[in-house]
Amino acid sequence: MQRIFSGIQPTGIPQLGNYLGAIRNWVALQRDHECIFCLVDMHAITVWQDPAALRQQTLAQTAVLLASGIDPHAHILFNQSAVSAHARLGWILNCVSRLGWLNRMTQFKDKAGKDRENHSAGLYVYPNLMAADIMAYKATRVPVGDDQRQHLELANDIAQKFNHDYGVDFFPAIEALIPPGAARVMSLRDGTKKMSKSDPSAQSRIEMTDDADAIALKIRRAKTDPEPLPTDPADLPARPEARNLVEIYAALAGMTVADVLARHGGEGFGPFKSALTDVLVETVVPIASETRRLLDDPEHLQTVLREGATRARAIAEPVVSEVERLVGFLK
Ligand code: ATP
Ligand code: MG
């Protein structure tokens, strides 16, 4: 059975893009994979986080994942900092990865913007730690949204260079599993920017804890253009906001974009937005209410994470100890 590793940063409440790009896929992959899911708190602090908020968000995300259908008994769910093997391998991979490779990472450029000099060194080397997260478990498949494609190519380059530099065949190749639809959900305020839980505007995203009123309001206010919906999918690329809403609808309703346009093409955004709100409410509201129920018992959520960390450690520890031996650390 192939081993899956995937992570999400506890930087806020999971948003619709996290759900459609990653979490929904995680739930499905549990059927025929050995899965390790991680709340990557060490990645979260690459951008300053209020400590109390970080603790709370780690629990809230755990609740959303459980409410979405992650099974923490058949699989593993834990927070990254609880397993020190990530940090140890992360350091070794900092020494394998090349500055030239990191310089090409577009996410750093997007997140740092023009103010590059004032960002943490952690934000810059983050893709090396992400490679370590995967490689500490010798995971072979990583389900992610499209925005992580480049980081996974880098992880493969690092794995290959490690094998080459130390003359071993130790780390396996890593395959990115990117869903065919809605792999990049865009902001509701700007169809050219991806939806993110760390975007300063809460109006830019649907959060997986939103209630029906909040969803309806955000969709009503979502940016659109003045034309009715096209009937031909070829007209969508030039209209990023329309395209985003149609793709979200298609992903939630299990339809193709062409099917959605066959049904709604020619309509104004008013009726389409109301149909979109209905499918969103159908998916999000049950997850939101189960999340609230789980958050009433934070002790239980902490126990889930602690038990997950113990089982994660049992897999990662021998792998990372062997890496330390291979690079020549005296044991
Ligand atoms: P942040 O803004 O803090 O980076 P984020 O919303 O980008 O938060 P991450 O924790 O970085 O979320 O990513 C978790 C998973 O969700 C990754 O697999 C990522 O590819 C996926 N993902 C994030 N945003 C989107 C999106 N807009 N569409 C599809 N998938 C996404
Ligand atoms: Mg992100």
C-alpha cells in the first residue's frame, strides 16, 4: 500500500480551497492508502503567529479535519512540532538543497512581495522543511492543491540529490496528487489571486466553519463582471471571477464546467449565485456544525493529536536516525 503524507498550516480556519484542493481528496484516499496527515505548526510560524491563536487554530483545524471525515484511528493525524524528526531532517535537507533552487520558488515571491528583506529566513527555506515532512516517512504520494506543485518538484530534486550525494538509493520518488477540478480556488474578491486562509480579508474566502447566512452574504458580495454567464467554456479564461464561481459550483456538484454552463449559461449572476450558495451550504454547513460540536471538547482533540504524534514518531524516528548515520553523525 502506498504511503500518503500531507499537511495544512494552522494559520487560520480551513477555507474552501483547502477543502476542495486537499482535504476532500485526503478523505477519499483513506480508502486505499496508509495516510499521515499533519498540522504543520512549524511552517505556520514562518509568518508571525499570536501564540494563543496558534494553539486555538491547531485545535480548530483538527476539529475541521475530523468533521470532514479524517479517521485518526485507521490513519495518523498529529501536529508537526510534536515529532522532532521533522526539524532534524529539515536541517540536513537545508544543507542538500541549493539556493538557486529556492530562488525560483514563486510562493516565496508571492508571500514576501516587495518587502523581501524583512521576511523570516524560515519563510525562505520552508520548502526544504516541507520536503523533510514527506521524506521522514518515505511517503510516495502527496495530495495537494496546484499551488504546491513547484514545492513537490523541489522535494523530488532534494531526494534525488541526497541519494546521489551519499551514494544510496534511500529516498523514493514523490508523486503529487492534484485534483482534476478546483485545484486552485481563487479569492472571491480577486479572481487572479488564490483563496488563502491567511488573506487579511475574510470576505475573500468561504471558511469551513461559516454558517448559511455568512456563505450567502459572501457569495452575494463576490466580485463578478456585468455580463451574463457564457454558454461556451472557452469564454471563461478571459473572465477570472466568473470562471472561479463556475469551477467551484462544478467541483461541489460533481459536474463538469461544460455541464454547469449548459444549465446556467446565459443566466445573470443573481440566480447563479443563489444556486451556488445552495450547493455550498449543502457541503459546508454539516462540516461547520460537527466542527463546533467537536470544539466543545478540546481535551479529546489534544488526545487525538498526542496519540497521532506517538504513532508518527515510530515511523519517522528510524528513517531520520538512518539519515543521520548516512551523513556521518556519530551515534
Ligand atoms: P496560507 O495562506 O497560510 O498559506 P493556505 O490557505 O494557502 O494558507 P496551506 O495550509 O498553505 O493553506 O495549504 C494546505 C493545502 O491546501 C495545500 O495542499 C494547498 O495546496 C491547498 N490549497 C491552499 N489554497 C488552495 C486553493 N486556493 N485552492 C486549492 N487548494 C488550495
Ligand atoms: Mg499556503
